Amino acid sequence: MRPLERVHIVGAAGCGSSTLGWALAQRMACQHLDLDDFHWLPTTPAFQSKRPTLERVRLLSDATAFSPQWVLSGSIAGWGDALIPSLDLVVFLYVPTEIRLARLQRRERARFGTALDPDGQMHDQHQAFLRWAAGYDPGLSGGRTLWADATWLGYLPCPVICLIGEAETTDQIDRVLSFWHTQAHEPLSSRHSTAEVFAMIQDSIACFRERSSGSTWSRDSSN
């Protein structure tokens, strides 16, 4: 069995991809790359100006070429697809909208403090960001939606594991590594359409909500 070397973790804003990415990289003893560092130019305050796409692609290509083993958190869909052939495994995280928004509010408050207050310089930007993040499930956030991610997952040639709901990071890591060792090497009998991938995700979400409104639960599926 070949080792797991290149993992991409993706999901909506606030799903925990950066947290899991960093912790999984620590477990694998490899570098962690977060796409915010490639997507945004360094500004004060942060997240004000995007890098041009070609520059992002070049920086990401250089970073992933630096080491044969890495964990990448964020989303490359639509701009970094040249990296797809090198991926061993993709981890899709889904957390209900209300939980994601609460996480984002805490995170942004910790980062920017009073700048987010009604009279603060980042208030309008923060509110727009929360509206964008809330539009992921119903498909109201432009290119980053649940349907768009399901479409992208359906095209991937590598195994995919979906982790649905909140869970301890250590538990998520155990599930990812267990999936790789026990299921990821099984041959893919057929390609799943976007609708089939979306249905699997929606079914997992429905099961999560039925079992408990706040408990830890996840379901694995490979495309």
C-alpha cells in the first residue's frame, strides 16, 4: 500500500478546513499549505486584495513542488485545477450553516476586534462576508456553493471522503487515515454524476440532522 502524501481539504467558509489541515499535516509530519496565503495579498487589515489568478497558480505550483508530501486546505476549484492529477485524497467537510456562521463571527472578532463594530472600518465588509458565507447551502454565494463543490467532487479521479457535522479534530484525522488504509485503494467501479455526489452529501446532511442537532457524526463516501 502506497503512503498518503498529498491531501486536499475543502468545504465552505467556517467548516474547519484550516484547523484539520494543520493538524493532519502534523500527524503526517509534512508541510501544511493554506490557500488564504495564496489567494490574498498581504495587507493591513488582511483580506482586502486578491492576488491575480496566474500569480496564485505559480505560487501554489512552486509550494507544492517543494515537497512530495503536503496537506492543502481551502479550495482550488476553478482556478487551481492543474493540481488535481497530483492529489491522493480529497476530504470534503460539511458543517451546518448556523455553526459555520458562529465560528466565523468568533474568528473574525478575534482577528479584527472593534473594527467589526457598527462604526468600525470593516463592519460593512464583515457583514457582506457573513451574507456570502450564509449563501453556500442555498446557492446564493456566487461560485462557491454546495452544488458547485459537489460538481467539482464529481469530476475528481482520486478518492473522496466526506465528513459531515462537528467532530473533534483528532477523530476527523483518525477517520481520514482509516479511510485511506481500508477503502481508498478499492477500484472505482464507475464515475458518479454531479447529481449523485450532491445526493450523497445531502443524504449525509439529512442523517446528521435527524440523529442529533449538535452531536458528532460523519459519513464517508468515495466518488
